[in-house]
Amino acid sequence: MTKTIRKAVFPVAGLGTRFLPATKAVPKEMLTVVDRPALQYVVDEAKAAGIEHFVFVTGRGKAIIEDHFDINFELNATLESRNKTEALESVNRDLPKAGATSFTRQQAPLGLGHAVWCARDIIGDEPFAVLLPDMLMKHHTPCLKSMVDAYAKTGGNVLSLEACDPAQTSSYGIVALGDTLDEDVHQIKGMVEKPKPAEAPSNLFISGRYILQPEIFDLLETQERGAGNEIQLTDSMLRLVETSPFYGVRFRGTTFDTGTKLGFLQANIAYGQERTDIHPNIKSELAALLR
Ligand code: UTP
């Protein structure tokens, strides 16, 4: 029997240097895609996958994230008194249940691996999900949902995989595949961090969603700094793969890296073009702008 994935970690303590100056005072995870913070989309993905508890690893200057997931009594009262029912619904619709969030601080941005390790006491001894909040993954089946479904059959650790240009493997954590278990579900035999194209075992990279066994925390505890002088999650996964099975779920949707300026613009257009509530002909309005 596999243990259910109940908790998800959202590492939101990074400095967002690729998006300065916007991120000088506003966390990049709170930049809006259409009319909601990027982070909200990723929390919704986790909800759709059955996640019950949302763990945010925050840092200095990130307090508005906590406020976003809380009730704003003053705002609610004002909206109510002005009969702004729709606006009121929009602020309350996304609220997690009381007690379903935890916030812990990564005191210094020492890397993604370190941020995940900061959640160890809140997660405890159970498998959990990690979602990179700046990666918006758009598909009719939410990425984490496909991974949770795969996990129910395989157990172990499950990673989201996407294909990159074979010439670009040196920018990613690349996996070596074993057997195919289901159409898009594969065993992972090994991982290589940023291999040269000639040495890459495939062109499939680890793309921003993880289901991990709690053993990862002991490895993160002793993990030395790696690329960028940061404590990297991938480095500990490279050690975990020796003792614990890993599986990959190939994601067939579109991923937007909203931590980059181009990815952020693309996400706004991709999500915006579906929003006929903003304008009845939003697609043609956007197309006219792009002509
Ligand atoms: P990134 O590397 O994309 O975020 O990490 P960053 O470091 O903020 O970005 P740049 O390169 O300076 O622009 C992916 C996710 O991991 C979090 C980030 O907040 C982001 O959501 N992260 C990263 C942490 O929580 N702590 C860290 O030490 C590093």
C-alpha cells in the first residue's frame, strides 16, 4: 500500500534575480498572470491533485504570500457593503481551508534543495509533492494529478519529465529511462545534471514537479553545495536514486517559466486568451495586437 500524497511544498524563497527590477519588492511568485498571482495557479494544480496541506517555504520580503492565502476582513466588509458580490467571490474562492497552510522561512536563499529541507518538520515521515511555483504547467489534466495517479500504481518517487532540444541538455537535469510502464510513465534508471549533448542519456529533463519519499531529507541535510554554489535538490535525488525507485511521467502540456520575462509574457497570453469574461473576443483583440 502506498501512502497518500497529502502535503505539497512550494519553495518561494528565491530572490528572482532574473526578473528585476519587478522582484525588488514583489515576490516573483506573486506577479500576476491575467488576474491571479502565478503561485495561485500552482496551488490550484496541487488542489486538483488531492493535496490537502500547502507548505510554503518563504523568505524575507515574502510576507504578502501569507496575506494572499488569508482572509482580508476589511476588504471583505467593504466589498459586501458595496454589493460587489463577484469581486467578493473572487477573493474568497481561492482560500485554502483554515489550518491547511503552513509557512516556514528559509533564512538565506541557499538553493532549492535547502528550501525543501526547511519543510522537513512540517512534512514529517510521509511522501510529499514539491511544485516549483514559477513553472506554470498548462494541460487539461493537471501535471501533478497525472503524477499522483502514476504514484498510486508505482509508489517510490515520481518526477515530471519534458523533452528539450537535444542540443540544450547541458541546461537541465536529464534522466536515463528504464522500462516503460504505461504510455507516459517510465522507470528512471539514472539522472545526470547538465550533461553535454554527446553524454546525455536522453533529452528528457526534470521539469518542476516532484513526488519524493521523506528519505530525501536525510540526504539534503548532508548535501554539499553544487551548481551556482547552491544546495541543489537534484544532487540529493542523484543519491536517492541508488536506493529508492524513481519514475517519470512525461508531461504533454505547455510549461511557462514565469521567472523569466519572456515566459511571463507568454503565460499571460496563453492563459489570457481563454478568458472571455475579460472581453468577448479576447483572442482577436490579442491577435490584433500581435499583427
Ligand atoms: P529559481 O532558481 O527559479 O528561483 O528557483 P530564483 O533563485 O528566485 O530565480 P533567479 O534565478 O534568481 O531569477 C525555483 C523556485 O525555488 C525557489 C524560488 O523562489 C523559485 O520559486 N527557491 C530557490 C527557494 O525557495 N530558495 C532558494 O534558495 C532558491
